[in-house]
Amino acid sequence: MNLQQLEYILALDIHRNHVKAAEHCHVTQPTLSMMVKKLEDELGVKIFDKSQPLKPTPSGEIIITRARLILQEIKNLKEFISNEKDSIEGEFRLGVIPTLAPYLLPRFLNEFLQKHPGTSFTVMELQTEEIIRLLKTNRLDVAILVTPLDDKEIREVPIFYEPILLYTSENLNYFQQEKVNLKTLTYDNLLMLEEGHCFRGQVENLCSAKSKKAHTQLNYQSGSFETLKNMVDNNYGYTLIPELAVGRGNKHVKHFTSPEPVREVSLAVHNGFVKERLLEKLREAILKAIPAHFKKNEKFIRVRWK
């Protein structure tokens, strides 16, 4: 049974003539007759009495009534989805990774909510693996995180490419350099985020060619960039940090030589998410709030986190 067969029996009920019903459905008369016969065989009942004039059987009347209701519900569902795609109103659960939330959300979220008063968010700071799990179980609607995720159940909408910078203490050689070559990175004196943060994975990928045996008196793993920056400010090693997490003119910040490493920041939703207009407006608001060079298509290395 399929929707096309239901449409055929409704047309046949209206026109009470196979030729006219076929013309109404834009198919040949033999095709319509064959499909109606297949439906009757599948259901095990005659839907139409073929005596003159053609009319539904008592069972056919019930089937036709049900078919009409089903097709109307299908039409209503299509209209609902179409409206949902165009609407951004509603209550949404937004997941954001901790290495983005404190630096990106204040840039755009308040203005976005003022511009769209019918929209509200419950924001949760979560690590990437937890965000993926909650998107798949319908406990998050939208996420802002670092991609690619390489998950067929999750749709990614790339927004921008954020440069990854070196943040160094004054007592290291990096401090004297205008720009730093990625090939010179080592695990010596490197301060990193703790396990579970996707940015830690990116740092490890950048340093993957180097020995992980660090020669340092301090092996420090933190849960926040702010702690790492404070440690470096007091001459404890160096760290890598995304550009949004540092202010302009900070003497501890060094860019890398071209091609510069970046992290890809994207919106992510489950494949069944239909609020296309919401994704479009969120992306527009974020792009408006970030530095222009995050959007430029220049030479860079997109650093994976896993």
C-alpha cells in the first residue's frame, strides 16, 4: 500500500469512471486500474463494485473515508514542516563546548534574543562527546562546537575558522619571535587542557610528530583557558589557545607562520532537525559578531580534534 494508491481510489470515487480518474491523476487508465486492483488484493476486499454505475462497496466506503483522512493528515504534516522551516520561534536547547561558550556567546546571543523575542534558549556547556550523545537522543536541539565530527547522524553547518595561537611566557625563546613555526613546537613546558576537551586533541595533533616525553618540572592540565593564561603570565611555560580567548595587543600572543592552524567552528543538529530558518539566522548573527579574518578563505591548516 502506498499514498499513490490512496489518491487513485479517491479520484475513482469522485469521478466514478476509470478514464476520467486516470486523467485526473495524470496516469494511463490501465495503470490506475492495475494499482487499484493491487490495493484490493493486498487488503483482501473489493473497494469498488464494477457494475454500472461504478460505486464503492460498503467496505470500500470505509476504506475511502480512511484514505481521505490519511491524505489530509499528510497534507497537514507537509504544511507544518514547511512552516517550521520558516519559523525561528520556540524554546530551544543549545549546547556549546566550554572552549567556545565564554568567548563566543557574549558576542551575539543577547542581540539575537532581542531581535527575535519569540525565541528562547536553555544553554548548556558540555564537552563534545556529550553534545553528540544528547543531539542523538533529542535532548539538545542545536550545538555550537568544533568540527568535523565524522558522525553520519549529525549535520554540520560550518560558520568560521578560528586561528589557533601560541601563548608564551617571557622566559621562553618563543617570546622573542615575531611568528612561530609549527615545526618547532615540543611538549617541553607545554600546558594543556585536561582530557575530554576537543581543543586538547587539536593541540596533540599539532604536536603529534614530537615526542610526548616532556622535560619540565611542572605537568599542568587545566579545565579552562583562563587558568592556563594566568600560569603563562607568571612564567610557567606556554600553551596554545584559540584567538577568541585572548584580547588584542597581548604581548604573550604569537601567530604561527603560514599556513596558520585553525579550528573549524560549526552549528550541529541531528539529521531530523527542520528549523532551517533558525540555523540560518544563528549563523548570520555569529558571523556578524566575529572578526572579519575568521571568514576569509586564506591558506590555513584545519586541525582535527580526533
